[in-house]
Amino acid sequence: MTETKSILEFPCQFPIKAMGKTRDDFDAIVVEIIRRHAGDIREGAISSRASKGGAYTAVTVIIEATSREQLDAIYQGLTDSPDVLMAL
């Protein structure tokens, strides 16, 4: 079996970005999904930005990532949400 080595060294600061249609609680939806897998999120680690026309919002959350499995679980949770159109 071939083992792939991660280019990330854990633990590390890791930004997660999620995009969806603009709504009042989109930030809270994204943060709640990420907290399920990352626990508390430090103050100042969340930022959001509306698209030029305001129809979409991008939320970035910087977490202390502990493993590739944790990141995979976060991205799976985000992509499973009907409110999240894209996660990067």
C-alpha cells in the first residue's frame, strides 16, 4: 500500500472558506458546522464578505487543525449542508 504524506504539519492554523446565498444566519450555520469538529473558535477567527451584487456571502473561519481526518470531516459537513454552495 502506498502512503501519501501530507504537506501540512499538524497542528496548524488553517483557513476554511464556505460560500452560500446571502441570508442573515449564514455565518452562524457555517460556524456551527465547523464547531462540531473543531470545538471553540477563537475571537477574530471569523470573517465574511458579500459578493459584488450581494446575492452570495463567503465566510472564512481560521481553526487550529489537528489532523487531515478533522479537515475531511469539516469539509464533508459543509458540503452536506444545503445552505453551503461551495467549501474551499
